[in-house]
Amino acid sequence: MSAFWYRFLEKSAIFFGAWLFPLSARIIALGYFLFSPLRRESIRFYRLLYPKQSALHHWYCACRQYQQFTTIHSDRFLARQGRSVNFSSEGLEQLAPCLGKGGALLLMSHLGNWEIAASLLSRQFSELRLLLFMGAKQKEGVEAAQKEALRNDGVRIIAMEEQEENPLLAVEGIRFLQEGGVVSMPGDILHRPDQRRLQVSFLGGVAEVPAAPFVMALLAQAPLFVFFAFRTGPGHYHFTLSPPLLLHKQTRNIHRKEREQVLQQAAQHYAGLLEQALRAHPFAWFHFRRFVHDVPNTPAA
């Protein structure tokens, strides 16, 4: 949806009532599910997640996925209209000692609502300085509203270009960490075909995750946490912060070969946590392109 129509829907909902926004979003999501070619990828994904279930169940799961995706936009709209959004948390106390003292890297995923999480975290910790890496394509359309809302909450955003690598962005992220800030990066999407990646086992297949978050945390000697934010009901979320996957005491002065092993182990640990969270919240998977690939030398799905 273009930014114009998104703004038009917002203003219409303000005039006619807040009920119009979620209803319209659900109708639009149904249209995408029925006519978008990406639907096939969602059905394939749920076939991997539930291999013993019927094809009808896989279609049902994909439809639920599209419908639940609308809650991201509905909750953002309601929050901008002054509706309160609350959250409970597990493990979030680990973040406080990092603020202003070496920083931390949060590995987020397209599982749950990272946008609401970023906004609420910036309000929860007054001393939090948050730098969020996003794909460059998210500068346009509906995503422009996301960026605007996050900036209003004090979140700094860096767009990662899809065409070429910019080492200065990595340097800026490392410097931000060393100054005690918190850097948030996606752990489940690659932005360029030549991007450095790590292969992990996932849902019986192989997934590729970006190496950048793990390398950045290692070079900055900052702890790396896996962060999830799941909607548990209208206006309420639950945040979980894993124990750190990388600790600077474990990675200091290690050889190159050992460093590669540490990075691979951390990436696989992340994949395990992602799969565990996915099985607990299967319809909150908002990654609509192929993530899981077939194991080499096996028949295609």
C-alpha cells in the first residue's frame, strides 16, 4: 500500500471511528492472501512447520499469518491515537547494566512486532540510545510511517542499501556500541546477494542468516541478545530477552578459525531460539519470502 492510501485510511478512521482501520486492514490482508504470488511461499513454510498436517491446514495457517500481520498496523494506529500499550517482560533486566557501559546488540526477527518493541523500550529506559538498522526499501510506502513513528520515539534509524556494501555503516554501528548505545539488527533477512552469511539448520532445511550482527558484536566486544516481542492481547505485549549469545570474555584474543566457530555456534543458537519461538507463536511469522531452503542433494519441496 502506498503512503498516500495509508494516510487516507488513517484520516478516515479518525473521522469515522477507530474500528474502521483494523477492519479495512483485514480486508486488504485477505485480498493480498487471495491474489499475491507470495501466498505460495507462506503455504510452503507452514508445510515445513507442520509436515503431518493436511494441505487445508497449511492454507489456514497462511491465512491466519496474513490476518495477524494487520495487528502491527492496527496497534500502531491505536497507539498514535493515544491508546495505551502495555507489556510484560522476561530477561529484560539484563539490558539495564549495558546502557552507557559497553552497549548491547539486539538481534530481532520478523517474528512478532519489533516496531512496537522499539518504541516501548525507548520509553521504558530513559537512558536508552537505540540505533535500528532497517532495509532501504522500508523508506517508502507504509514503511515510511513506521520510520516516522520510531523517530518520534527517539529511535535512530540507518537504512541498509540493497545494491552495495557500505563498510562505514558497520563502523558507525560499532562506534555506537562502544559509546554505550544499543544496536538492533534483523537476524533473519539478507539485503544483498553478496552479503556475508552463515548457514544454519532450521525446520529440517537450511536457512541463511546475516553474519553482520554477530561480527559487529564480536568486534565491539558487546553482548549479543536475541529479542522477541509477541502480542498477547489487544494493547498488550510480552518481551523476551535471551541470555547473551556472545560474551566479550569468550571472544577476546581468539584465533581466526576459533572465531568462525564461535560465530557459527552463535548463529545456530539463534536459529534454535527462533524455531522455538516460532512453534509457540506460529502465526506471528511476518517473513513472506523464502527463508528455509532445501538441504542440498534432496528433492525440492
